[in-house]
Amino acid sequence: MMKNPSTPTTSSLDVHLGFWLRFVSNQVSGRFEKQLEANGVSITEWVAMRTLYQRSDVTHAELIGALGMTKGAASKIISRLEGKALAVRRLADERAREQVLCLTETGDRLVPQLAALADDNDAFFFGHLSEAQRLELMDLMKGLVSHHQLKQVPTR
């Protein structure tokens, strides 16, 4: 069947920068997700744990902001981390009603191990780039985030 000459030309997928960004992003995050799952942690749990790392006073509001989630969704993440004995909720002080969140000793020990996996994953995908290229790519990505005022932290 012949195309109608008045039909507009349709660009192919591979001419779109978004296609290539998604292609790379899916591979980078997919590999890291598998490494985290092998350690019993999801991407979202990792982001929460990294936010809580070396702090004993993270409020629900701070965690909600860091994760870019609703209060209920963030509460579920904390409940999952509590169920895995990686985080706890406690009162901010003896008279306060506000809870703060912190990692358990187990969670605190696990974060550096998971961070090493993140570093390894970056090296696997971006290690062939020069330092200047990596910094330029990061600056470009940060510039897009800033320009579009993107707030949602990638947790999935």
C-alpha cells in the first residue's frame, strides 16, 4: 500500500534525545535495581535509607520531601524498612508528639555497602567517559532538572 503524499513525515525513535535518555536510564537503573534486590532493598528504600543515613532526626516531612511522595506512601516505605529491621520511628524528644526516623545499626552499616554498589554501577556505565565528560553530562542533566523545575526524585 502506498503512503498518501499528504501524510506528514514521522520521525524515527532514534532521532529523539528522550529515546536515548530513556534507553540508557532503563539500563543504568535496571542493573542497580537488581543489585539492590540481591541485598533485600528496593530503589525507593535505598533513597529513603540514604536520606536517613548518619542522621537521627529526620522528620516525616523531610523524608516526604526527599522522596517526593505522599505521607501515606512514605509511611509505607518506613514500615517496610522497619519490617526489615533497617529503620525505626521514635519520638523527637520525651515531650514531643512528632516522630523522627532513623536507621538501625544494621541499616546504618548497610548504606555504605549499597553506596558502593551505586558507585560501581556508575563506573560500569560511565567509567569510559573522561572526568570532564562525566561532569559535563551531569551538569547538562542538572540543568534540565533546574530548567523544568523537576522535583520528583527518581524512585522507580
